[in-house]
Amino acid sequence: MVDTARAYERGLVRGVLNYSHLHGPWTLLRRTPLASGGKSRVSPDDLANWDADGVIWRESDVSPDIGKLDIPCVYAPNTKVSSCYPNILTDDAAIGRMAVEHLLGLGYRHLAFYGLEQKYHWSNGRRLGFTGAAQGVADCTCAVYDLDSKRMRMDRAARQRKLRDWLASQPTPFGLMVCTDDCCVDCFEACHNAGLRVPEDVAVVGVGNDELICDFVDPPLSSIYWNTEQTGYDAAELLAGMMDGTIPREGYDVCAEPLHVVRRQSTDIAAPGDPHFAAALRFIRDHATKNIHVEDVLRHVPVSRRVLYRRFKARLGRSIYAEIRRVRVDRASTFLIESNLPIHEIALKLGCEDSKNFSRLFRQEKKMSPAQYRKKYAVYR
């Protein structure tokens, strides 16, 4: 019982279907919205009439008194994590940290976060991860805007004015994380009304990589990708263990981890105010599939090794070589997740003729081998 209007929920459902096709088949029952007689939620009586053996359900789609039924449940919370059922969660602190890493990598020293009121546990977790990561960086400032309950009660025009004024008050240029792709539409409109250009004045990154929303805004939105299909598969596997009695009905959660930022035009800019640092970053990013070295980067920018090294350490907290390694491994991670290419071919695409050297490089960055990473995160087809 999961709504499929958003990419996150659709990914969960696809993962459940993948598990069913491989290990079932299960008989899957869903409420058809147009044939539900106007009912907005599924009741315990509905599930009892269906004689369901187990349920995967989203908080807003099923009556909260479902607990009256003594059947295994896996719960996808929106506002409050359950203490009674296993939860389908997202690693929100890691999502916030990844957004900071992305924006710092573009050279921004002033960061901002747009979130929802704190009753939404996932928005709160992303805010804490974001602000915590930003506070650990020297000379980095961070502002927060939460759409709290008071602001939610305003009409839309008033809400947009509040958001516009907050965005306009930030020192430009700045990097903005929005807690979910859904909220980015309002942020883009408010930026336009404030006379802020995306990405020249504000670089925007969302969460969820909902391609319809990412392409809906102008310019297209960069967004953090997570493998919700794998999470749905894991939730189905957990439910199967609960139904056959091999896994207890509480104490086990599944979690969607952020994997990488899908870069689009909303963050297609680097290092405002420092053209040499920007040129070095862009060179590394554009040549990630080649076996480049620090000397190649230095030949591309007219500054000394010591000066460029200091700028990398000051802005990113790591060396030029470490940034080359990070970008190459991120590119490899995308190949591992989204393609069926053999690992030795991925190594060749990154300019590594020796697969062992590639695996060693990958393990240094991700703390696991390429094969382990693919097994953990690749989409089941």
C-alpha cells in the first residue's frame, strides 16, 4: 500500500516487484484509486477482507490502526518513525553531507538549506547532516530556512514572498540544498522573483533524482540519487522473512543510502571568484575517464603547485590528487550501478589498464571492492 505518484515510492514498488519475480511470485493486491469509492486510506477491514499475509505500507496511505491486524508489516514513515514495525528509511545525515561535499566541490563558501518543519524526520535529518558538515569547514557559513507550520498556513503568495526575501538576503553566490526535489519548484520560482540567477547566483541541488521534476524546472535540477529499487527489494526480503517466521517482526530496518549527485545545469558552475581553482576543478571533472595526474592539472592552470595545493586544501579539505581520485571513483560507481559492463571494462574506461590497480583505488575511496559495491547497490533487473 504505497502511493506511486513520486519517484521514491515508484522505486520502492519496483524493488518489491523484482523480489516477487525472483523469489515468488507473490500475489500483490493494491487499492485502485478510481475504484475506491472516494476512500483516501486503506482500513484494517480492507486488509482483513483481502486475507493479506503481509503489508508494505506508506504512512499516509493506510489507517494508523492497522496494528489491530496480527500480520507482518513493513512501514515507510513520512513524519514519525515507528517503534512497532520495521521501517523503510533514508540515510538522511549522509544525504546532507553529500550535498555539502558537492557544493564545496564547486567552490562555494556560503551554503544554505531549505527544509520542511521538523515533524518530517527525513527533512530534519538532512538539515542536521548538512549543517553539521558545513560547520566542520573553515570559513564556511550556513543558513537554514524551515517551512514551519506557521508558514505552511499562509496562502501560497505569502509563502513565496517569505522564501523570496530569505533567498535575497543571502550573500551571493551561494549553494542551496533543498530537502527534496518536490520543494525545488517553489525555490526556483522564488529565486526568479528575487532576481537570482540559477546557477550563476545560487547553485541548487535537490534530493531524490525525480527526473520529471528535475526536468520541469529551468535550468534542470542537479539531484542526489539513491537506489530505491534496492531498498524496495530489501524491504520485500525482510517481509518474506517475517512472514515465514525466520526474522522477528521488530528491530530490523532497511535504509536507502545516497550514492552520487546527478549533475545537471542547476550546479553547472565551479568556484565563483577563483578562475584558476575553477579551471582545475573543471579539468579534473572533464578528464575523469582518463588517467590524469596532478602534473596534468598543473599544466592546465597558470599557478604554482604550492598555490593550487593550498587552494584545494582550503576549499575542499583535500589534496589535488585526492580530488582526482574521488571524481574518478564517483564516475566508476555510476558505471557499476547503472550498467552491466564487466569491471575490467569499467577500469579501461577510466584509463586503468590494470584491474588490480583500479580495484585498489576504488577500495581506498569506498572502503569496499568494485564487486562488493555492485552487489550492494546495483538495481536488480
